[in-house]
Amino acid sequence: MLGIIRVITLPDQRDADLHGELIRRRYGLEVTSACIEDQQEGVFDNRTEELAIPKIVLLAGELEKRGCRAIGISCAADPALAECRQAVNVPVLGAGSCAAHLGLASVDKLGVLTILEETPPLISSILGEAYVGMERPEGVVTTLDLRTEAGREASFRSAVKLAERGAEGIVLACTGFATIGFAEELERRLGLRAFDPIYSLGAAAAVCL
Amino acid sequence: MLGIIRVITLPDQRDADLHGELIRRRYGLEVTSACIEDQQEGVFDNRTEELAIPKIVLLAGELEKRGCRAIGISCAADPALAECRQAVNVPVLGAGSCAAHLGLASVDKLGVLTILEETPPLISSILGEAYVGMERPEGVVTTLDLRTEAGREASFRSAVKLAERGAEGIVLACTGFATIGFAEELERRLGLRAFDPIYSLGAAAAVCL
């Protein structure tokens, strides 16, 4: 079983289960999901990341005890990845680093689409010389903006810019892209491979579960 | 559809399909397989690799024309990976590099099991600082040796040595390990994650097909 840690407090278990459900459907893995406590707005800056780290580590331990044979942190910034790997004895996967590694397995030049001001540092360090740069879609500041038609089109324009800069594939550095099925849209409209963080995490889990 | 290139001439299509069949069963992907011509002994040294490169590139082009949306080179040494990426417009996956990337997505320290004298250079360069070293199972020289009880036990002892050297996971740098289900055996007997090249290639394909 794969344990998914949501780095946001979601009162409705169906919302909490959403990312795990995408993984279950595509790869047929058994998945259980849990949310960190008391962070209704999730992780979006240094302060909220620091607050979240011990909570993520605690959940990783609990999921290991509940029999999870791999733990996934469902956030493209991979908060607490190193700390969780210290704390538990099963592989810990970060959605962002999985997308970067899966991208490198497929193509040589990768651009990053993010809703943050910068590419998460772990992603750019993994990509190394394959990194051609990042784009932040105009007007997209939170994951909810991706669900609007304007946010979706702005994301598409950003991907086109990355392709023009030489990207052969796009690392989608926000788990909100999974919710809107953006990787498939890029493939269909632009013929460009996109590496979704949730599906990448699922693929990395599928290879050893 | 994923196109699998076998870097050995196999007269029986059922043998040629074997690796693709493992991928189809685990990930539910549609797969077609093709063998290079006139290399009954496959690729096992510099000369046979050089002979094979243009044949692999040719097959990659043919598989792309037949509608494959990703191409996989089914050999842990990833022969002709760079050349194929130049030649076709779909992602090209190498079994060895996929296993290395998937290993890095899961754990921080990786050992390599190989039947060659050295770790394939692409695998060690991808692993970088995560690489703790390699082992070649005693008495195992060809992929067929892995199918004997002695070969299997020698492989197991080599994996134990890598774990003692700090490996948290093992990159299986021979596609013959898939045939004998060795990744599952390591997990069961040693509690250690192993990254099989065929299943890793399949996972990398599954994320974008």
C-alpha cells in the first residue's frame, strides 16, 4: 500500500483522497491518504513549510505503522522529504522530485511550469544541465487559479514559451495540474510530453510496490 | 503504444515479446516489440554495441512510423539511446537509465548489480553521489546464468554486500533480472527495494502514455 501525505488540512476525506485516487486508477495501486493538521491553507511559503515539516514526518511514521510500503508527499516542493527519509524505513517519494526524475528518464531538455516565483530548488538541482528554465502562468497564483479557463490558457501559453526555449518535455511543478488533466492537454494540443507530479509519484511507487 | 527494441536477434516472436509482456501485465500499456537483425548473441562488448547502434536507430524510426508514442531500448547499457533521441520525435527510454532515475526518485543511496565487469557508465553518471558501488555475482557472466539456482543465490549474496556498503536500494543492471523476478525476491528476503530495468522502463512509459 502507498501512503499519500496531503500537506494541507482538508476536512472532507473525499478531497483528501483525490490525488491517491488518480494514482489508484492509473496504476492499480492500493492507496491511503492522510492530511497534516491545522493548516487549512497548506504550504505556500517558508513559514508554512517549517510549520508543516514535523507534521509531515509524524504522518509518515503513522502511515508506515499502518503498513504502507512506500510514502508519497503530495506536493511539488517536496517538503520534509529528507526528514521523512531519516524517520522511516520505507522509500519516501516527493511528487516534485519524482516528476523531475521521470522527465530525465524520457528526454534531455526540460522546462518547468510552476505557480511559485521560482522552480522548487530540489527540482532544478535534479534537472541540472537538462533544465532550460521555468515559466509561471500569467495570473496564476494559487492552485485554484488553474481550474479557471483563463488559468488553463495561461498555463498553455507558458508551456509554448518553454518549448520555444528548447524544452522537449515539461515538468509540471504543481499538483493542481493533475486535477485539471493538464499533461494530457499538452500532449494533445502541443505534442509535448509533460511530467505530472502526481502521476510521476504513482509511477515511482508502481515500480517497487 | 510503447515500442520495445530488443538488442538481440530472437527468431521466436514469443521470446521477443517477453519484456514487453511484463510491462503490459504490470502497467496495462499496449506494447509492440522488435528485434535488431543478425545479432544472435546480442550486445555484450564494444564491437557488438557499435554493430548494433545503426540497427537500433533504424528500428526506432520504424516503430515511430508504426505509431509508437514512446520507444524503449530493452538493455541496461542503453545502447544507442542518444542516437535514437536524435533520430525520432517521441521520447526514447533506456532500461538502465530508467532504473537509475527511478531508484533516485525513491532512495538516497543505491548499489548496482551487474553481470558486466563495470557498471554501465550512463547508470553511474546518473547516480552520481548516490552511487555506493557495484557487485557482479560470482560465476554469473551471461544473462542465462541468472536462471540457475547458483546464479540466483550468487546475485542474492551480492545484493547483501551492497546493503552492507550502505545501499538503501539496488539498481538491477541486467534485463535478465526481470525474467527471474529478482526485484520481488530482494524485497521479500532482504526488505530492500530493487529497481528492475524492464519495470522501470515501463513505469517511465506509463507516466506519459
